[in-house]
Amino acid sequence: MRYIIIGAGAVGGAIGGRLAEAGHEVVLVARGAHLTALRADGLRLVTPEGPRVHRLRAVEGPAELGELRPDDVLVLTVKTQDGEAALRDWGAAPVRGGGSAAERLPVVCAQNGVESGRLALRRFHRVYGVCVWLPATFVEPGTVAAAGTPLTGILHLGRYPDGTDDTLRRIAADLETAHFEAPVVPDVARWQYAKLLGNLANAIEAVSGVLGGEEGLGLFTRVRAEGAAVLDAAGIAYAGDEEQSRARADKITFKPFDGSPRRGGSSWQSLDRGTGTIEADYLNGEIALLGRLHGVPTPLNDLLQRLANTFARERRPAGSMPVTELVRLADEAVAFVQEDPPPRP
């Protein structure tokens, strides 16, 4: 099986680099300065064991590969807001022997949130979801750091919307040769929704910096409780805290590549790189959507979605709003909804 990593940034670079050093064939898909660096100097993957360079084929799109192979696996690791364009382009790619990638090849959606599988299933016949627990950072063009040890990450895998199959078990077996634990589960969405609740903190980090103080952690507790209330109202199952703790145990310890404290997760990195987009619509925005569908007010997640998008659009510095100001705005948002609650559907 050849792995085509569509979006070789932090998560994609870590997965692709680890698979390559375990002996699996990997193609990296990137753009801009990152693609230029990958082509010129290879992928520099930094882990707690030290830096290594992997000279892998790097392309901008499917046309550079010609006909895809029947044993190719597409691994979608772009941010969800970029997923539709990637799925459109790669889904139409021809496969040797006839048919298109959307008709014949598996696509593995390794992204935050819960929307990517649904987006993929509009085009692809064989869609797989991943719950991604993988501390990784895009350091600079050509360089990705994966700070987890002894495992690089834990990737729960399942068919979308549910079930398992032999292809999935083969993919999991390959990942487990490459410093990952890859449990195959029939209910991957349940793990993804649990991860979604944790990812509601991403916007807080992006706007006000890494969580650590009492005020920031207190705000996240409120934001997560709002999210859990929405999932409960929608009748959506998610893995509980105890089950997640058992799954992680002491398998991943964060060990930063340069000895510095953790700077921030995927949303923080989007702002820090000035990409102009952020994934909040598919994290806090998912809770806002479900809240509106099921009559549950979501003032905290509404606020974070709006602020994160504003920061991205205006390219404001990551973490530049004092957490005291963010908490003040959150209190005002809650008070406003309490005074004037939205109508139930």
C-alpha cells in the first residue's frame, strides 16, 4: 500500500514521516514554500529521538502522479475548511485499470472535528474516520516536529459512518509499525465527538494563548460543559473521560523538540502562520450548529467561533487577547442569552 498524505503539515508530516521510516511508501502533498522545501531538502522530522530527514516524493496535486495505483491510500490531513477542495481534486484522479479515486480508493480522514467524513462521503465510496491524538507542530517549511513519546500518537480508526473492514485493519497494522497505536473500532464517531469536546479549547488558545491559568481553564470547563449539553440534547454518544484516560494511559508524554514549553495546538498554529483561515467553524461551530438544531443556547462557543474567525481574517497575533478580556466577553455573552434566550425550534 502506498500512502498519499494530502496535507503534509504537522499531523500529515508526522504520519507520513513515521510511515516512511518504518519502510512504507509515502507521497507527500503540499504547496507553497513547504512544497519547495520538501522537494529541495526533504522532510525534516523532529521527534524525541532526534531529527531525521526523509527524502520523499512531494507533489502539489494528483496530476503530477499520473494514474493512481489500485493499492493507494489517500490520507486527508488538511484542515477541514480546506477539505472540500482537496476531495474534489483527488476524487477525480484516474486510477490504473479504470475508474476514479472516489470510486476505487480508500480515503482516510485524519482531521479534527466530525464533518470531514460526511464531506468525503459525498464523493468517495470508501471513507474512513480517525480520532487523532498526535502532538505535532509545523516548525517551518520542510520541518515538522512530533513531540509524543514513547508513542508518536494514538489514532482510533473506523469506517465512516460506522463499521470496520480488512482494508482498515491493514492500514492499522502499518501504522503500528510506525510508532502509533491504531485501535480499529466500529464506532469511530464516538471517539471523534469526545475529541471534539477537547478541541473546543483550540479557539481559547488561539485567541488568548496556551491554557494554564485558573481563568483560562475555568473558561474551558464552561465551554466544554456547554458542548456536552448540546451533544446530550442531540442524543450523540461520545467516549467518557475515564474511557479516554484508559485509552491514553501513559502512552504519550509531551517532550518538545527544542525544550521550550508548548506553544499551542492546530488553531494557534494557523494564526501564528498567518494562514488567514482557522478550523473554528468545524469545532466550536459544530456545537453552535447542533445547539441551534436542538434548541440549546451556545453563547460561549458562538463567541469563540466568531473571535477565532476574526483573528484569522484580520491576521491578528495568536494569543494576543488577554484571558481576562476573553472571560469578560464570555460572561457578557452568557448574560445576554439569559436575558433574551433564542426561540426553540
